[in-house]
Amino acid sequence: MVYGLLNTTARKSKMTPSINSTIETVVNSQLKQVWTSEPGVIQSFDASNRTCSVKVASRTLLPNGTTVEQPVIPDVPVHVAGGGGAEITFPLTSGDPCIIMFASHEIDQWFAGKDVPNDPRTHAYHDCFVLPGMHSPANAPSEYATSAMELGFQSGPRVAMTSSTCHLGVDSGATATEAAVLGNAQKSAFDAFVDSLKTALSTVLSTGALTPTGTVAFAGLPALGTMIDAAKAQYDAAQFLSTKVKVK
């Protein structure tokens, strides 16, 4: 009798799942329907609405071992870095990598400019935002400046900013050597140079006198070269080259 009871208990323990395993199964089943974030690939971009169509970059593994592609998500808001009336935009195009961030609640009403949700769904597949620029290590561009902040195209001219200088039109990781000209300062220096030349010529011309042979002799002519040299020295000494901006 005791043996039969023990044997029945043993069979029940094998056949009936524990409460813990049941809860675990239910939780795991529900978690499979919860979307948090995924690497994605932009399929198209609508600049007028700042939305894109996007798909999850990786295929989904099913319980039977097969994989499927997730459907493309349309009309996804694209994050544009900005604030205070300023922003940074990028020419997004098909194939650009990104990260898809899924919202904890529905965003339909927010999308329409309202603030009262009308659906209790959470972590749904189509409630998401896109943050452009998430590269996998296998496909990451090789250019990356480690000593400057850069803005520009891959394998193209960039604006690089260090703690002391802004470099325009440089390759990634490079610096420019030519100082940028400060327009107003350069114009003032050039105007002063021209005025000095006018004064020098006027001084020379005012000393002209007829010689016995009918030619004109200028008493101040020997000093003209000295006056021009002084004017050039004044121009060269003017501070119209930037010490903070370099160009290539």
C-alpha cells in the first residue's frame, strides 16, 4: 500500500509541472511578445515628415529552428539631435544602419500631436523610434578620429574641432595648416596699405619740377621705395589671419 502510494506520487511529480515551471513558461511566452530595442536597417526616408520605413536587421529564430524576417515597419519617427532652435540633420538613405527603440506604450496619439493614449498595448512592434547610425563592428567605417570631434561624410572632407582649433575641409584624423582670413580685419589692413601707397605717390608727385631739358624731376623719388616698404610692413603686421580656424 505504501509502495503504491509512493509510486503514484512519483508518477504525478513526473506528469504534473510545478507551479514555478508553469509561471516560467507563461512569462517566457509573454516576453517573446515584448519588443525593447533592435538593430535595424532604414528602407526609405521621408524628410518632410522626418519618418522612415525600417526593418529589424536580424532574422527571428522560431521554436522549430527556422528563421523569419520581421515585416517592415512604416512611418517610424526618426530622432534628430537638436535643441534651442538648432539641430543636426543627415541625408538618410536606404540601407543606413540604425537602432530601433520600441516604446513602452502606444504612440499613435503622440504621433498625431495628442497626449491621451487610446490603446493599452505595451511594447508593441509598430510603436517605435529610429536612432540613425548604429553600426555593427563587422560593418563599421574605418575612419574614426580619436583626438578631435568631426562632422562630415565618410571618406570625404570634414570639419574637425580640437580643444583649440577648428579645421575645415580635412580628411578624417587630419589637420589643416592654412590660417583662415578674417575678412573685416583683412579689408581694414588692405585699405590702410592702399592709403599709404596713395600718400607716398602724392608726396613724390608734389616734389616734381621741370629741368633744363624739359623733363620732370621728383625730389622725393629716392624715398618712394622706403615708403612702400613701410606700407607693406604695416600690412604684414596686421592681425587678419585666424589663430583658431585652419583651412585645407
